[in-house]
Amino acid sequence: MKARAEIGIIGGSGFYSLFDESESLYVETEYGRPSDLVTLGKIGSRSVAFLPRHGSRHILPPHKVPYRANIEALRSLGVDRIIASNAVGSLTEEYAPGDFVFFDQFINMTHGREESFFEGAPVSHVSAAEPYCSELLSLAANEAKSMRIKYHSNGTVVVINGPRFSTKAESRLFSSQGFHVINMTQYPEVMLARERGICYLGIGIVTDYDAGIEGRSDIKPVSAAEVNRVFAKSMETAKRLILDLILKIPKAHSCSCGDALEGAVIVP
Ligand SMILES: [Zn+2]
């Protein structure tokens, strides 16, 4: 089958306006239905598929997002690179609200999610040492630099199950471990992409300081209203970054994401 899309975008419903013209496609996968219809359109000469992670009406909480169906739906359309945007809380003062973070590592603290495509034979253990695409990471950092966005080119994201936010004790623990930001959706999304050999770029937009910063009584714990306010404000910048980035992604891959399954399968 001819690929319908080469690049996938997963994020909030604000990304619908990335396309001048688009069509929406109902996709069914063996892992069920994705979060919503997949929207297909062009950015420059590149064919792009967009999927709103929480559904177009934001009805799916982080622990109920059909992560496997989402990745499989994009893969079935031919997508071999995914750019994903996420709201994140900061665990350190240097990562301030409004900053952009390109994740390079994650810590998984979620539970009960369907987190792998490999549920039987052949038994496979995919390396997670470098879960994010090195090529997309460096392209994104270059683009953010030329756009003069305040960004961090490395970020360890701790992924919690949600939907509640952290207690002060949890936030203090994560912060003391040197994790930079906190989120509820990066896992298993990034690993499922990796299991399918798809390049994955995780862009975090800092919206708040999680449960506050130790010793700073002027910084209040996060609220959903504050997340929405800062995220909406950063949306236009995120869209411009993603648009420019897509135009600069070379057709050929110079990373090894496509080989993620090599040596991962246990042969009896
Ligand atoms: Zn890659």
C-alpha cells in the first residue's frame, strides 16, 4: 500500500489548524480504535497525519488514552517519524513556565497501561537506552535556537499515571533525583513508537512548577486551569516550531530508530 503519510503529529486539538486543507480518516487497528479520526494534510511537500491524543473534544484522561491503537494507526498509514507535543510540569527552577524541553530520557511511574505490542511469541526485549530519535532531537534544537525560543535540549521526563497531580512529597522526591519535568502521557507512547521502529520526538511545553519549588512560597502548586492557560499561550510557538521543523526533516533517516528490533527477539 502506498504510504498516506510520512510524518505523524500527536498533540492537542490546537494542531488541527496546521493544515490549510485536510481530510479525516477513520482507522481501525487490531488494538482497537485510536483517540479520534486521523487528519491527513500537507505541510510543504510532506504528507502529515495528525492525531489528537485526548480526542478532539478532550474526553480521554491520560490513563485511558489508547496508546497502542494510536501508534498502530499512524504506522498503518506509513508514518515513520512522530512529533509529539505535551504539557509538562517543571521539577527544577531552571525549566520555567513557557520553556520548551526536548526529552532525551524518561522514567516510567505509570501502571496498568497496555505498554507493549509484544505480548507473546516471539518474545522481544527492545532497548530503551536511547528512546528518543537523535536526528529529530538535534533538528528540533537547531530550529528552536534559530527561532530564539527558550528551550532545553535535554530533559528527563518522569511519567506519572494521573489523572491527579503530585503530592508535595512526590514532587520533592522526583526533583531530588534530578528529573527535569513531569508528565502523564509520554509513556508508553514513546516506547510503542520505538517497538515499531518509528522515530519519536517528544516536545514538552513547561506550564507550571508541579507541586511548587522547595523554599519558594511564592510558587503555587499546579492547577488544571493554569496548565491550560500557559499551554494555550505557547500553542502558536509550538505550531510554528513544528511547521518549520517538518520542512527541514531530510527524507532519508540518519538515525538508527528503524533498527530498534534488531537483536531484540529471543530465538529459542
Ligand atoms: Zn530516528
